[in-house]
Amino acid sequence: MSVERSIFAFAGFMVMLSLLLTTFVHPNFIWLTAFVGANLFQSAFTGFCPAAMLMKKMGIKTEAELARMK
């Protein structure tokens, strides 16, 4: 799995988790959902994504690196 696909999976998981926490734990967890959405929005324009940086350090390859390996 590439970094790009991992970001989609991680963001989806965080949104679902925050919605569950909002429903079953405390309504203020809705702010986690807002943070994830804002982070996705800003990364679309700036290209800066802390989760992607962490995943690269963990050794997950980007789509371009995987394509070069073929």
C-alpha cells in the first residue's frame, strides 16, 4: 500500500472513530472530525501532511517509488 492510499485509509478511520466517540462518549469529539477535515483540506492546497511524513519515516513508499520499482 502506498502513502497516498494509506492517507485515505487513515483519514477515513479517524473520521469514523471521531463520529463514534462523538456519539457514545462526548459531543466535543466532533472537533476531532473538524480537525481531520481541515487537515485534509489544507493538505490538498499546500501538500503538507504530517501523517504522510510519519508514514514515509515508517518506510511506506509513495506511488512514484512503487512505480519505479516495477
